[in-house]
Amino acid sequence: MYKSFRDMPIWQEAMNIAEVVFKITDNIPKKEDYGFTSQIRRAALSISANIAEGFARGSLTETQSHLEYGKRVKYLASKTVKELDRRLKKLHQDLNKVVTSLKGIK
């Protein structure tokens, strides 16, 4: 069993593909920035995000996946992503505690 969506080969491949799509679409004419380029980048990125979202607490792990992408394509500083990831992991643990607690109330 995987401890994180990041351990899953399918997530890794989806993220690699999103990174390649980002790079190959960099040379598309600027007039397509809000059309074709944006659409294909969002579609490619949503593959890994959906895998991450399905792995655990939905939007939390989806956010982690998007942050990883931002780091890979040099939109975000590694240090910033690392700190946010640490905070998101803590939030994930806290959410699990709340869910467990609420299930015990029934």
C-alpha cells in the first residue's frame, strides 16, 4: 500500500507528462495563451491532480500535487513548496483526527 500519492507510479507518470506538456507548449504562439495552451496545460495537470485527489482528502492532496507541478516548472520556489507541504501534511493528520472523532460520536 502506498503511504502517499507521490509513491504511486501512475501519479509520477502523470506529473512527468504534465511537465513535458508545459515545456512543449512554451513555443505555441502567444495568441493561444488563453485558448489552446491554457486548455492543454490544465487538462494534463488535472490527470495527476485527480489521482492525488482520489488518494486521500480531496482538495488537500490535489493542492499538494499542484504545488509539486509549480515547483517543477519553476513557478514556485522549492523552499516555499516544502514549507506548504509540511503544513498540508499536518492539516491532513488533523483532518483525519477530526473525521475519526466524528465517527465515534455516532
